[in-house]
Amino acid sequence: MRVNKKISLCILSSMAISTNLNAQVGKDSVLLEEVQVVGKSNARRMQEQAYAISVLDLKEQYQTAAPLNKLLNSVTSVKIREDGGLGSNYSFSLNGFSGNQVKFFIDGIPMDNFGSSFNLANISANMADRIEVYKGVLPVYLGSDALGGAVNIVSRKNANYLDATYSIGSYNTHRFSINGAYTSHGGFTIRANAFANYSDNNYKVWAPIVNLSTNKQEGYEWVKRFNDGYHSFGLKVESGIVGKSWADYLLLGLIASTDKNNVQTGATMDAVYGGVKTKSFSIIPSIKYKKDDLFLPGLSLSLYGTYNIVNTQNVDTLARKYNWKGEYVTSTSAGEGYLTDATIKERQWQANANLNYVIDDHQSVTLNNIFTAMRRKSDDKMYPDDEMNNVPQQLTKNITGLGYQVRFQRWNANIFGKMYRLYSSTYKLMDQFTDNQRWEKVSDRKHRFGYGAAATYYILPSLQAKVSFERAFRMPETVEMFGDGMVQKSNPDLKPESSNNFNAGLLFDQNFGPHRVQAEVNYIYRNTKDFILKGVSLTSNPTTSYDNIGKVHTRGIEASLGYSYKRNLHINGNFTYQDIKDKLEFEKSQNTYVGDGITENITYGQRLPNIPYLFMNGHADYNFFDFGWKGNTLSLNYDIQYIHSYYLSFTGLGAKATKKVIPEQLSHNVSLGYSMKDGRYSIILECTDITNEKQYDNYRLQKPGRTFNMKFRYYISK
């Protein structure tokens, strides 16, 4: 068999069904076919780990118009939940864990404080090689306090290439990205990624209409959003040397980004704003170093450090009250939701050291330490005499992990331990609504120890079994404890979350001549204490806050099935069910009118609100190679997504007739792509939600309906 055929088979075998996205082997893969090496692809090696992991090969998605968050939405157990259109807030849910319970990385570097514009919704798929989605248990080298899993974006490693894309779509939406790299024969390298996005976001919503004269609701109408414009810009550049005797790489980097977002609603669509806006700016210098075989064979050291400068401005100063028609009346007081003209300044240091030693062909050990220190100050022009102005808030975390791996042909296993440390300092409002109301400084130190293990065994060459367990902890983050200065309120009393995470699954992957069948099934169990849940205050000016729930159990199952024929046809689908319930039977009451005591928890045994518990995804594509001309390809793609209805509040609270429900949702998406000259030129036409159904996510905030996009791509590589 020729080498290029072997390489192609390896690439195809790397796509485990958990990716849920199988497409043609693109130009990038074709270029690798001349390399005289036969081995497993990076995606395949990642999939063979003992951890519960899905690997999304982005080389197969360069011809799509979707950003990273849209692509990830089709992975099993993943649900991306958006507040609206381009630039809106979104949450990433994995096995029922969301928000900061799931951590994000770029090449192993935490994205905790990269700024609001540098996120999955703004980053083009063309920037990265693959995405690794870890479910529950994380490898030690990531060094994070994630509770529910992590997403690691792995950048492209092409030595010399240029990849530029531009897309135009509904609601005056424009997206531009350019990605490239250059490496000289002497080892000098420079890599750059940039993006720019703009949208009016003036799509129609089915909204409650309030008569401003009577302040009464008069029903619902289809109206356009009128204060939701968004634009952003981001740049990531790294430069340095590679391939030296003293360094595999030494890179200096810089990330700069900015965005401006008009805010249309509060936490629900019952609140509508006409002049609220936010701005952000971030600049992040960094340094990265790595050397394999340092001092002795098998010893590898990697280091990185960053300094994050992030400024966020929240403005709400208009003395007006709006309705969804864009009408307004003058208000007696300024501020549509919460009077503010505040600048929040965050400064964060990050340092990571990872040491790995390969003892022999079967054993290795890893030691990792990550340190973060954040300092935050606020300055609100509307409250110049407020004690909170210019009062620093601090949050410091240090996580140390030690892991051991043993690996043989048919099985491998990992055991590890982690030490978590946190220090926080902030101000808390004491004796509220009394004559003694005051701000008082509070500080806290927390220490926790976690541990875990993961193992995998090949029952048959095509059948892999996995099992993993972790005693995990997650320390509260800045936005949870300190708020965002607007909709998100502070809660300095938050406790760290802890969870016993268990995963067990089977993966089948078998070729039958030109046919390939993949199947995967996983069982998940989470026993979580002090679960940090984001709730919403259903008032005329809704706000959100994070609070601890004493005990939560999660049981779930995910399954996926896929079929492919050569490189032409790919069909796959997945199913996720997660039962997440409040399991705290009794709770302590303190400082109540009747004193301290123990009371029955009225939500015991009820499913947690505002979390989807049943959803499915399906995908099919067909590729016509050499269509019209040799080297040209026509691609047809179809996607379907289903979400079962779920309640906004606990099921046992209130009358069923008055409960707010996020309704059942079904969406269909299609795309048509045509690439020329082996992928050098491409054009993609895309339509999402082709039936124009009402789509909801967070707190029943309506997303865009039927949307059209056209994407152009130019790609060259040496």
C-alpha cells in the first residue's frame, strides 16, 4: 500500500464519533500525504487517551461559515446557550455544568481573563487545528480547577501559510479573519491571527408590548431589536525562534482585542433598553518556552507567563423608559436598569510551569503548577462618593498537580492529585436597609485537595472501553463573587464547589472496506456539593446572581452513531440526556425571625431550572470531488438540532399554568460550498433555522430566526 493511502486512512480513523462532525479531508490534509511517515494523527492519539474526550478536527470545518461556538454545539453533551445574536453573552454547558465550571484554553493557556471580545463566538474556525473537549476529568498538564470539563483550542502548526476569510450575512453582519505563519530556515517564526466582526443584530423578536402611558402589557408583537449593534476586533501574534538545541520554541506574544456592545435587554425580555451599552479593551503580553530532552532524555519543560490588562465600561445613564416598539417616555430618575457609568479595571498575572518525565517506554510522570493573581478596581462616575469606588478587590489562585501514567499496547491508565489554594479580598454590604448599613472589608483563604484516576482498555482492536473518576474542586471566579457592575450582582460569600465525577463509556470504530461505522455511548455521574447556580430575579429590571446549592446529583447518558462512505458521504447523530436534581433534603437556617434551625428543602428532588436536559443533533454531508474541474469540490451539508422544553424555575414552585417555560425547539441548517484549485479559493452559502422557528436559550431570550450567510476564503500554503 502506498504511503499516501496509509496517511489518508490514519486521518480518517482519527475522527471518533464523539466529534459528530465528519466531512471531507481538506487541502491541509492532502498536503501532508507526501510526508514519508506512517503513524497516527494527533486527533486519533488524543482520542485514545483514558480521559473522556471528544476531538473536533477543525481542518474539516475550514469551509464552513460558523464560528467555534456554533461548531461545538453539535458535540455530545455540549450546549451553547446564547442571549441573542452576534456579540451577545453566551454560556457553554457540558454535562449540565456551565459558565466557569467549564474552563477554556488556547494551547493549554487559560482564557479566564482574555477580555469579552476574544471568545469562542468571535474566533474563526480557520484559526485552529482542532478542539479537545474533556468531559469531567482533566489531564494534569492543563492545571485547572474546572469542575465539569474543559475545552482546549489547539492552534495551527503550519510552518508557512495564509488563510483569509470574509463573510456577509443577515442583519448587516460582517465577519473577517486572517490567519498566517512564516518560518525561516534559520528558525525565526511569526504567527498571527486577527478577526473583525460587526452586526446591527436588528432581527425580529416576538416581544411583550407595554403601553408606556398605563404601564400595562397589551400583548405580543413581532418587532425589530433596535439597540443591539455590536462590533469587535482581535489580534493574536507570536514571534520568536523554533528548533534550537536549547529551545524547541521561545515565543513572545501579544493578544489585543476590543469590542462595543449595545445592550437591548436585561436578564429577560421583560426589560428593554434603548441606551445601555458596554465597552471593553484588553491587551495581554505573553512569553512561552518549551524544551524536550532537557538535561536528560525524556525530560520536558514548558513555561508560560501572561499579564492581562482588561478594562470594561458599563454605561446606563438615560432618564428614559422604553418599550419594544422603540417608544419611550421620560423617567423621573436616570438609568434604565441600574444607573451607572463605571469603568472596571482588572489586572491579572498568570504563570504556569509543566514538567514531564518519560521514565521508560511505558511510564511517565507530570508535575504542573499554575498561579493566577487578579486585582480589580471600579470607578463609577455616577457615585463619586461611594465607598466602593477605587476599592481594590483581589482574587489569587494556585493549583498544583502531580500525575503518573502507565501505558501498554492495549491499555493505559493515569492517577493524579491536585492541591487548590484561593485567597479573596472584597467589600460586603452589611446591615442592609438599616441605619447601620455599611461596606465592610472581608477576606478569606481556602484550601482543598483533589485526586482522580482514568483508564482505558481495548477489548477488541475496534472496541475501546474507558472509565475515569475525579474528586474535583472549583474556586469561585471574579464575576461570580464581584459581579459585572450591571446585570450580574456580587456574592462574596460563595463557597468552592466540589464534585465526585465518574465517567464510563464504550467506543466502536471499524472500517468495512470503503465503509466506516462509529458508535459511542457514555454514562456520567456527578455528585456535587455547593453547586454554584446562576439564577435570575424576575422583576421589571431583572438581574442575575450566583448562589450555592447544597447538594446536586447528575446522572446522564450520551450516545452517538456515525456512518461514512469513502470521503464522499458522512452521516452522524447524537443524543444527550442529563437528569440534574437538587438532592439537599434539609438545609440550615441562620439569623431568621425564628432563630437558627433546620428546615425542609422545598426543592428537594426537583430538576434544576434553566438547564436543558434532553437534546439531539444530526448531521449529513455529501462531497462531489472534481466537480466541474479537476481539484474542485462541491459540498452539501445539512444539520438538525432538537431541544426538549424545560422550565425557567424549579418545577415544584408555583402554579403550572403560570410557569415560564423555554419551549421545545427544532432547527434545520443547510449549507452549500464550492472550493477550487484544491481549496485555494472557496465560496460557502449557508442558511440557519430555515423554517424560521422561534429559538430561545438563556432565560427565554430570543435568538435570530432564519439567517443567511455567504463566506469567501483564500488559502495558500508552502
